[in-house]
Amino acid sequence: MELLVDSHELREWVFLLDKLVGTIEPSARFIDFFFRDGLWLRASDNCASMEIFLGKIPRFEGSRTVSLDLLKFFLSDVKVKEVYITISQDHLVLKAGNEVLDVKCKVGEIPPENGKEEFLCTLSKREFERSINFASSNLDEGEFLIFLFEEKSVLMFGPSSDIVTLSQVSAVPTTSFSLKIPYVTVRHIFKALQRLNVQTLDFYEKSGKLVVKYPYLIMEVCGDRVDMVEKEALKNILVEETIERLESRKEILAKLVRKAAVISKGSYATLSRKNDIMKIVVKKKNLSYTAELFVEPGRDFLVVFPSKKLRSTLARMESEKIVLEITERFLKISNPSGTRTVFLELEKLS
């Protein structure tokens, strides 16, 4: 059973799967070759999996599992335009010009096709990629990105201690769906999507999983359903009434937050306003740092923020201007369109 494929295309697919799998779990760094109306590649980080169609080939049973790192190394400097892939009983052979890689494979099962897919919506790949990048900017390992497919939008919340991020994508999903995806997997998905040169992606729900499709590519993402209490608590943040609104250049606030993050070594700082002066303050055992900004007089407030996380979110807020809004419970920092927002909980003033 032999298939001739474009060497550049095969290399790009392998490098994309490399990003999806990541390096945290070495036992996941393998690629499966299997038959489903043709030859497919599959890899997984144990939560997100991706399948890629390579081309028509005679049917064979089971899957052939090989080292992703081995394939990546072999293909990294191939100069010929085409690669022959041959699959036998327990061997995979790649032939590129005068180079031949013959690997004895582990023979396994074919990934099952379980459950019925329900179409959700189509999104711009670039917008989806940027949205998850921003919404996960404040998260750490062990935390989750929350997806809410709602009536008129797709919401991505990054709830963590002391700071919540939100990305909104305008869309009209055909049904409501929610999922909590581990932070590590979200970063793997983002890095993989960066290597995918397409315009749009189709989203589906299948057996509690999020399915993302493009012709010749299928990605399934596991996660936990979001309970009603948590979902409503997040959605209630969106309807908080704005008491006051300020506009500023992002560059000014981002620069001071960046300094605070370095000086505080990534711990906490404060942002406050009293009358017409806004301050960023870092206080540590052996030093203090204060930066003052003159603003319009208005409501006094105080927030304590994780400096490293706020620095990261501001760096990924792709706009020159930002809007600061004060509600009863939060200081909101967002781009002018409101599609990227950071929520910082207000402290009680003495």
C-alpha cells in the first residue's frame, strides 16, 4: 500500500501536529497512520486530537504508530518535492529521493467514530485564534478556558484568581453549547492553528466534545460541561451597568504595568484613582514603586492586580486605545469594540 504525497505538505502537517501535541507529555508524541476511506494521520495531547487526510490508498487494517519526533527529524530537511509512503503489516516506509526511512511500527486500533455531530457555527480562523490567545493570557496550568456558544455570540472566558478575561466573537450558533477546556490544551490548539493557513473553521458539538473542521482536517477537543451556576455567574458580569468610562492610550498603561510586573517579580500591585490622579503602586519588603497618571476627576477606586497576568493580557489586546469602565463590582479594561475585556474586582475603600 503506497501513497505519493507532496513533501512540503506532509512536513507542514507533521509540524502542525507537533504543536498540537506539545512537549509536556512525552508519551503523547506519536502519530498514528490509519485507513478511513483513505490514509489519515492522527495525533493527540490526550485532550485535543487532530486527524488529517493525506490521500486515497488501498484499505489496510488497524493503525501504525510511529514517533512524531522521528518523522519531524526525517522531513525537516527533505529537498525533493514528493515523498512515497508505504505501509505494510508492521512497517512504515518513507522514501524521499535517495533517502529511505523504514520504521517498525506498533499496530493499534483505528480511532472510533462515535456520536452524532451537531453544527454550531462557522468562525474566522484568525479571529478564533486571536480570541483564545487573549482569553487564555491570564491562565496557568490547572486552570480552564470556558467556551459559551450563545444566541448571538461565542464567548471565551478565562477565569482565574483576581482577574477574568473575556473574548467575544460575533456569530449566530444554531444551538447553545458550553465547554471547559484545560489551559495547556488551549495553548496547544493556538500554536497548532498558527500553522494552519485557512480562512474559516466549522464548529460542531459531538458527544460533549467540541469538534473543529476544515476540509481534510478534523480536531476534537475534550472538556467538562459548564454547570448552570457558573455559566450564569459569568454571563452576569456582562450586564453590569457602567458607572463611569475613561479612554486612554494602551501604550501608557501597558508600560507602567510592565514595569510593575518586573519590580514586583510577578506578584501583586495596585491600581487606584483618587480625584484626578491614577496610581500604580508596588510595595515590597525592601522597595516601593509609584507611577502617577493625571486623568479626569471621577469616582475613586482601588484594585489589586496580579502584575504578570495583567501585563500579559494588555500585551495581547490588539488596539492602540483602551477603555476603562467602572461598574459596581469591577474595573473593566477593554478595547474600544469591547471584544477583548479584562475584569478586575474592586476593593472596598476605607
